Amino acid sequence: MKSKKQSGQILLIVLMLLTTALTIVFSTAFKSTTDTQITKLEQESQRALAAAEAAIEERLRLGTDVVIGAGGGQLNLGTAMSGYATLDTSSYNYYISPYLRKDDQLTFYLVDYISQYNTTTREFTTGYSSGNDIEVYFSQNPSCMALEFTLINRDGTSVKRFLANPVCDAFISGNGLVVSSGPFTVNGETFNYKVTLSAAQLSGNSLLIARVITTIPTLTSKIEFTSLINLPSQGNVVTGEAQSLTGDIKVTKEVNFIQQYPQIPSDFFLTSF
Amino acid sequence: MQKTRLIQFFTQHFKVFFVCTILYLGVFNNGVFARPCNSLCTLHECDPGLICSSGRCRNPSCTQDNSCSCAYTIQGTKVGMPGNQSIEPFISQTVTVVGVGSSSNNPYSFPTSFDKTVNVTIPAGSRVGYTRCYNNTACHNDPPISGSSADISAQNAAKTASKYVDLWWHFTPLTPNCEQLNWPSTVYIGDTVSLNTSYVDDAGPVTDVGLVIYNTSIGCYPQNPPAELNQSVTTTQGDRAFNWTPSAVGTYTAYCRAWNDGIAECRGDCVDAAPRYPCKGSDGNGLDAKKTISVTDPGPWFKVKDASFHKVGALNEKVVNNIAAYDADDDATKRFVTFGESGLTTVEGSYNSPADPNPVPANNNSPVWNVENYTMNQPYLGSYFEYVTSKKEFTTISSLVPQQNAINVYTGNPTINSDLPNAPYVLIVNGDVTIDMATFNAAESAVAIIADQITFSPNTTAANGIFIANTIIVDDTVAQTTGLKIKGNLITKTFTNSRTRSDNTKPTIFVVFQPKYYIRLLPTLNISLYDWRQVQ
């Protein structure tokens, strides 16, 4: 016959085994849930990002602000997604170009293209008149490059040219503007060189075209323009934001899309034969 | 009695005296006791005409000659100085050995004997001296003895077995000297070249200086052809420049001239007779007292205004110094590849290498902006059709009537012989375009034509607009009086210019960059740049 003491021990052992088994089961279930949640988060992030981009594209197509949701005039992405795309009309005292390659050129607007370019006369109505210098930063490591500037006045009847030729670009004969050596970190971007275009040089001109000159075939670099006052907009900036609303998971993505105002490619601007 | 004795005394002594005299004359003087040439002797034993010299009977004129004949040879050469040159008119002067004969041979030779005098004739405008070596030829680099008459000593000439005297006559023209100072080898027709020359006193002083140029194929003296240039001025020694503007293509020879007035002249190496002589120059041979100059036509050239310019291939423009303006938009004082508001000049190959006679600077920036051996990225140049049709809004047209303010796409190989309507427009031709009219777009409306190939026919002298193509041809078959002017822009990777013009003081191709076309075509002739930035 078993004693009470022996039955108690068996019960204890069974309880311990049961506890262990339950722990294993519960932890496995928890990990599975977590993994599911992470996967779900990633999926929602992708959906939100795609939704934000879609909103931007819809904004560009319609030409008016877009709201993500059901109903007319909106971007219907289902009830689990909300957001918008709107034209960003903010202005800043700096502008950072996209990456430019060897022989690319950037058409920088010294006056607002939308309001100042007369589509009937096909001319600008005004030229630069802010009275402030513009500093141009260029050449990001490990590159070495020069910039050729072309200024065109509002009706295209005059042109002026300058060369910013840093010391590192000894392959170009001749000097031009005074180039300062950095490094310069401006608005999150670091550049090797800076040149100042004076208000007097810029006055009356509508376009400033900056052409990249370098012997490095793989060079890419941004150019940044800064001034004491806000610079004219250089393109359409559409901000798209989307928020995923699936269950308890809420993911928000925001994207800026910059469409530069018309760019004159150097291929079609440089006399060549 | 005394008288008889006296007579007997004198008679006896006279007999003795007479006998002694006979004995002396007969025995001791060519008598029984006389000695022949070269025989041993003491004092008076030698044959008549010989003397006893150093124990031998010798001819007194050549006591070293054991043949007693005093025979030897007078030989020599006539040369011009400096450098003992065998040149006329000196080598044909007449040498006379007095009492023997004369000869104008060179070298000359006279067998003779005993002492002699030798004379030589002197050409006008020169002087002469001589070097004289007895029984050797090693003295002729010594300074000559001045004079046209030389005495020859048989005593010296005949004393060795070789028996000769080597007598050289050294003639020196009494001329000044001249040499060219960096005269060019090539001159372009119509260019004025300054021929800087050095004139210096030499054997004669400088009294007048000059320069003469002949067409090389015609020659100079003795043909005495008309000279392309024949200038002179009275002056003393120093540097002087003479200007020459050639009027015809060809090969010419220029000679410097220097006078010693009334006495002699040196004239390159272009001479006929004394008293005109070749100039010595700097090396004594006169090679730099003349120079051959080639006059060439530089051919067609181009000029670009207000532009940044990329040259496909090498850049080696041949341009006359004295250029003329193409028209009112040009500037004849600007002899550059680009001028006006010119930017950087990049060259795919080398720049002015090898340097032409008249290398052209890249531009009038100060300092000049240029880069050679530069590879340009032009991704849109050959692919804009594909870019437009895939990314931009465009209009397809089936006839050459473009839509205004639009990108028009036409497929075919059109010939444009009248202005197209509805400017401003961008016309993209999927094919080859020929522009065949005197002035395309005379109204200077904003137009851009982009094609695989654009050909400007011989009839086209002006075209206004932006012309972009993989290949651009400026066609022509004969030299024109005008070139081709592009007002706008000209952009291509392959450029063929067949056009020439009769007046190469003006450019054949003249491109004037017009930024106004880019302003007016801004909404259409452009590319789009995008940038995405995720901010959250």
C-alpha cells in the first residue's frame, strides 16, 4: 500500500511536469505571435509607403491635393489606409540638388518659374533682384570637380559665364571665381568647396545654369545653394503621407517627391561639333 | 845695259807669271783640276757655275739640291675665305709664274726652277693673301700673308727630294655679313610677316641693307626674275625687319643683302658675279643668310560667339593673322575659337598640337579657359527621340506643319526649303533632314530641330534655330563667297564641313549662341529631374 507521503510526491512531480509543458507551449505561442506581429508591421510599412507614393502620383496626375480614403475625388485604398498628398509650398533659404554626374548641368531658377514665366510671351517677367549673394557649395568626397556657371537674363538676350575652378582641378587652364576650400557641412550635406555669386552678378538674370566639369567618369555630387533669404522654388514638392490602420498596428510613412522645374540638358546647351 | 836687264827681268817674270796663270786657269779652274756637281770640294774646285758648299759642289741657287738643277714645282689652290672654300669667282682666277706661264686651273701646277715670283688676279670687291709651304701642305690654315704676289725661293723648294712649294691663294670678299633671325617656314597667304634680319660689319662695313624674295621655282640669278620683294635701306650695322605680304600660294626663297657701298655686296647665296658674293651667315656657309618660305592657304575655319564649346576630335585651327569679320555680329579683333561671353572650351583630342604657324587661342577669357583630351558625356544627343516618346507628351505629325509650343515627332527624310509655321516648336525627325534654302527661319523664331542627321545644302548660308543631330553636314562642292552662319546653336557628335570660301580671312562656319531660344523653348526642350526622399 502507498503511503500518503508517496502520493504527494507524485502529485508534485506531475504538477512540475505540467508547468514545464505549459511554459514551453506558451512561449512558443508568444514567439509565434511576435513574429507574426513583426511580419505584419513590415507589411504595413510597405503598404503605407506604397500608399504615400500612390497618393503623390495621384496628386501629380490630378493637379490637386488628394486624400486617401473612399469616396469621389479621393484615392480609394480601402478602409485600412488613410493619408493625403499635398503640394508643399514651403520655401527655404537653401536648395540641395539631386546627385549630378560628370557633364550634367543643373538649371537653377533665380525667380519663381510658375509665377514669373509668361507662357504667352515665353519669357520671364522679372530677373533676380533680391540683393543677396548666393553661395554655391559643390564637390562631395571623394570627387574633384569644377563648375561652369551660365547666367541668362529674363528674355534670353544676354548671357554671362563664370568658372569655379578649385585647385584640385588643375586640368583646366585658367582661373575664374574665387573658390574657398572646406569642408563645409550645410543642411546635412558636406562639400569640399564653396563659391559666392554676388547679387550684382546675379541681378537681372532668371536662370543660373551650373555645369559639372570633371575628368572622373564616376563622379556624382550634389550642389547646394544658400542665401540669406528664401530662394525661389526649384520645382514641385509633393508630400505624401499614409497611415496603415490594420488592427492595433498603425504605421505612418511620409515621402517627399521633388519634380524639378524644366531642366536644360547640357547635351542640348553646349555648342559641339 | 840697264834697259836690257830691265827688259830681260820683266820678260822672265812675265813668262813665269804667264805660265802660272795658264796653270791656274787650266788646272784649278775648269781645267785639268775642275769638279762636277755634288763632288767633294774644298774651295774653288767646282765646275763653273757651281760653288763649293759644305764640301760639295753645288748650284749656288740651291745648295741643298744634289742635282744642281734647282728644279721644283710650284703648285697650289685658290680658295675663298672663310674656311678655304672652293668657290667662285676665286677658283678660276689666273695664277702667273713670271717667266714661266699662267693658268686658271684649280689646283694649278708649274714645273720650274730657280727663284720665281708668282702673281694672282683679284676679283673686284675682294682681297687676297697667300700661304706658302715648302715641301709640305700643312700651313694653309695659318693666317695668310696679305698680297697678290709671292716670291718663291729655289733654295727652300729644291732642298728635299720632293722639291715643291705649295702656294695657296686665299680670297676674302670685302663684304659685310647678314643672317636671318627666326624667319618663319610657313606663312599664310595675305598675312604680313616681319622678316627680322641681323646685319654686321665683316670684311667690309655695312653701308646699306636689304632683303630680296624670289619664287623658288623661278630662281634668282642669273635668271634675274622679278622679285616678290626687293627692299633696301641705307644704314649701318644692326637688326632690321622687312615686312612681306605674300599674295600667291607657292614656295619662295628669301635672301638677306648687305652692301659695302661701291666695293662689294653679299646676297644670301644668290649671286651672279663679283663684286657680289654669298653671305657668310653665322656658320660661314651662309645657310642662314637665306630661307625657303612656304606660302599656303589655311583653308576654312570656324568661329563661335557667346558659347561654351566642345570640339569633337582635335582642335588645330589654321587661321591667318589678319582676319576679317564674318558680318556685324563678328569682331575682327577677336582671333579666337570662341569669343564674346565665351565659356569653357573643351577638346576631345589635343589642342593646337602640333602648333600651326598661327595657333588660335581658345577664347578671350583672361586667363584662357580650355581643357584638352576631354571626353564629354552626351547621353541625350543620340537618344532624345526615345526619351521623348517614352517620357514626354508629344504630337505626331505626318506633314511638316508642327504644332505650336509642342514637341512634334515626324518620321521621314524631309527637305526643308521654306520656313515651317507655328513657331515656337520643337521638331524631332526620326530620319535625316536637309535644309535647302538661303536663310532658314529668317524671322529668328524659337525653333529646335533634332534629327539623326541634318544637312545644310550649298544653297544655305544662314540658319536660325537650335540644330541638334548625331551627324551634321555642311554640304558644298565649290568655293563660295560666303560661309554658313548659325544663329542659335549647333550640336553634333559628327561634323562634316565641305564648304570652302575664296576669302579665308573670314570664318567659313560662324555660330552665334542665342540663349533666347532656350528661354522660349523652356517648357518643351527640356528633361525632367526627379528626386524621392523618404522623411519618415
